[in-house]
Amino acid sequence: MGIMDRLSSLVRANVNDLIDRAEDPEKMIDQILRDMETNIGQARQQVASMIAQEKELQADYNETSKLATEWGAKAQRAVTAGKDDLAREALRRKRDNEQNSTVYQQQLTVQEQTVAKLKDQLRQLEAKYQATMSQRDSMLARARRARAQEQVARTLTTFSPMDPSADLERMERKIRGSEAKAAAMVEMGDESFETQFQELDYDTDIEAELARLKGGDTATAALGGGDDAAEASTTSSTTATAPLGE
């Protein structure tokens, strides 16, 4: 009955529950499959042995039934021959074989029921084994997804005890501040460059006016010098002409 108990336990086992409780689902599933293979092999041997016993009981039943019939026929011949003692012995043997035949029949009935039950359990175990084999990859994929989700959740918890979006917002503000500083420095550099050119054009109108005024004084001075020379020439001419007049 030990093999039947193991078969029943495996047939009723919830594979998904075992996977949920396993630290390594892949190893657990493979171990379950190996256990199933082992138990299927043992169950087949047990079923084969029970079938062999069933056949032996069937043969014993057939043999005792045949002997009972034969001894009954011998008893009849002994009675016909007037040999009552021989007929009595034949009837005793006929009775013994009939009793044995009844016992064998009862045992055969129980054996047939046991074999049928074992065959059914073996079919269930084989079906469960095939189902587990076909679901192995999908169950492992589920286990890997669950492990990945758990790892992500654990990482997020370790990353920040508070809402991680607060850290992201703080980082975004810091980046915006850096961007603003960089833009301000670029703008200040541009203004300094433009200022240098503006300084070149600073008070250009004043300088032009000054140059004009300077240019005007030079012309006047030149004009004044010409009049003095003419006047001196006229005086010299007059002086030179006066003696001639006298």
C-alpha cells in the first residue's frame, strides 16, 4: 500500500504551490519530474506484479474449478460402478476443489479491483507528469517574472524610502539651475564682446566735432598769414616807389 499512498500524494500535489514555496523553482520542478519518473517506474512494476498475481489467481481458480468438475464426474462413475467408498472419496475431493475455487474467486475479484485502481492511478500520474512537462517552461517563466518584479520592488525600496519622484524632481530642479547658470554666462560673454565694439563707437560725434573745429582753426590761421604777407608786400612797394616820385 506504500506505493499507492505515494501515488495518491503525487496525484493530489499542487505543483504551483510547490513552485511558490521553492527557493529555486527550476530545480524544484526538475526534482518533481524526477520523483514522478521514479514513482511511475515503481508503479508500473507494482501494477505488473499485481497483474501477474491476478493471472495466477485466475489460473488457480480455473484449475480448481476444473478439478471439482472432474471429481464430480469420477464420483458419478464410482456410483455407477457400485463403488460407494470410491464415490465418497471423489466427492470429498470435489468439495475441496470447489471450496478452493470459491476462495480463489474471491481473491481474484479483490485482485482485479486492486489492479484496476492501480492502473487508474498510474494513468493519472502519467497524465500529471505529461502536464507538468508541458507546463514546465511556462511555470519557470512565471517564476522568473515574479522574481524580477520582486527584485525591482526591492530595488525601488532601497533606492528611496520616500516617493522616488521627489528625488527626480529635486534632480530636475538642480539641472534646470545649472542650465540657467550656463545660459547666463553665455549671455554675459556675448554682452562683453558687444561692449568692446560699442566702446570703439563711443563719442564718435564728439571726436568728429573736435576734428572739425581743429580743422577750422588751421584754415583761419592760414588765411590770416596770407593777409599779413600781402600787406607787407604793399608797404614795400610803396616804400620803393616813393623815391622815384621825388
